[in-house]
Amino acid sequence: MPAVVRLAIDDHSVPANDVATILFTCRHETLQELVTADADDPHWPRRLELLVALAAQGTGDLPVGEQVTGLLGTAPDPRPFLRALRALRHTAAEEAVIAALPRSPEAAVEALEAVGGARTVAALRDGLGLDGPDGKGAVASYLRPARHRALEVLWHLTEDPDQRRSILVRLDPGDLPRRIAADLGGPDERELALLRAGLDPGRPVAALCRLARNAAPAPCRPSPTFCCGSCPISQRRGRRARPETPANRRCLRRSSRPFAISAAVSTHEGRSGRACCWTPWTSGRRARRSSPASRSICWTALNSRRPSK
């Protein structure tokens, strides 16, 4: 068995998955043979590739993640071990990966994307200076080469809205991390504002398209005049709720003066206490709340008393 494992380590032409399939029946012995090597062994990348292939068989009885996590702390080069932990998605290795951040920030951030959680959020916020005064602390020196990638991972691991807003204020509109830019534009107006900022004056067409794509939603305007058909007069006449059209303006007539009828209280042969009619949007004024000074007679009731032409 040791000879077969050494042959698989030396011969890179054989895919790791094929080796794992051949050695499936003796996978426990293979695991022990793969992890028993010196820390400076140059064949660790191939050993780790075979370990990941063994774990991918899905038996669940091989402690591959635990073995790789234990080897990470003493490895002279942590990058292949971090790549293996990312492939294994061994969440119990989160603390060990965070400890490896200063030694290999780029590979550690990639691994934290797969295994990170609340502790990763806290570590990245501290390293990026987001927990300093006013969220404007200095970025740790070891995170500067991987700052964009760290921001992307932190953004996608953060669920608290307040913490997300603290990330937004630190972003440069002209140099947004790609995956954050793709995820912006949600219900938060601050995200849209960030996407609208940082326009390039030398590219007016692209700037205009960016503004149009990330414009704030327009305020909701009332629909054209409707009658709800619920007032006693409309019910007696069998009228249904219908929009105002040039051929159908008997239920509601446009007012010659720019005002809005109160939608809270209307009068239908007495006080029914129900509102049924809205005037159309006129002169940019909204329908006012009912008050003793702003109550109006429903135009449906008013028109019913007018002589038909």
C-alpha cells in the first residue's frame, strides 16, 4: 500500500479522482500514508489534491478536514492547505484560517469565503478598519494586497443592515469591487446612490446609461380618475368601478380648478363615512386628508343631482 500511494504522489499524470476510486477499499490506510510527511515536503500540493479526492467520495468516515486543519499551523507555505480547506468547505477550520490571514492573505480570504461565518465578519471588519472611530480606521498592512477581495467576502457574509451601510461609506464609487457592484441596487437607496456616483466625464454615454440603470424609483402617482362604485347612488344605478375616459365622464368630472377632493370622507345622501372617488392628479397636488375645512361632496353624488344634457 505505501508503494502504491508513493507512486500516485509522484505520477501527476493520473487524475486524483481515479486514484481515490482505485484506493477506495483501503481509504483509511491511504489517508494515514498521505498525512505522514515532513512539513517541508515538496509534494504537499499533490498529497492535498489526493486528500480532497478521497473526501469527495462522500463516505463521511474520513477526517480529512481535521487532518488538513491540524497541518495548516505548521506548514511553511499555507497556500495549498488553504486551497484544500476551501475545496473541502470544512467550516470547523474557520479559526485556523483566520490565524493564517497575516501569512497568506489572498489564499486565506478565498478559503474564508467557503468556511467563514460570524468570526470571519468580525476579523475582516477589524482588519479593514471598519470598527475604528466613525468606521474610518486604517486597513491592516497584510490585507492591503487583498483589500478588494476581502471587502467582497465581508459584504456577502454580512447580514446586518447597519453593518452593510458601514461598508458602503468606505467604498470608492470609482473603484468598486466587481462582486459588490453586481450585488448593489437593492431596496436601500444608499446602494443606488453609490452606483450613481463616480461617473467618468470622458464617457458621457456610459455615464448616462449608468444613471438610467441606477435611477431612484419615481414617486407613485395616483391613477386617472376612478369611482369605486360603492356609494349608494352608484349601487342603485348599477354602476361599476371604471376609469374616466372621454366617453365616460358621468361618474366623475374634472374640476375646472386645481384642487383635490378629500379621499377620506365623502357625502352620499347623508354621511356614509366611506370614500369612493378620487380626482385626477391636477397641478401636482395630492389628495388631502379629511378635515372640517377640506370635506367635499363626492362628485358622483354631485353629478347625480345635475340635470342630464
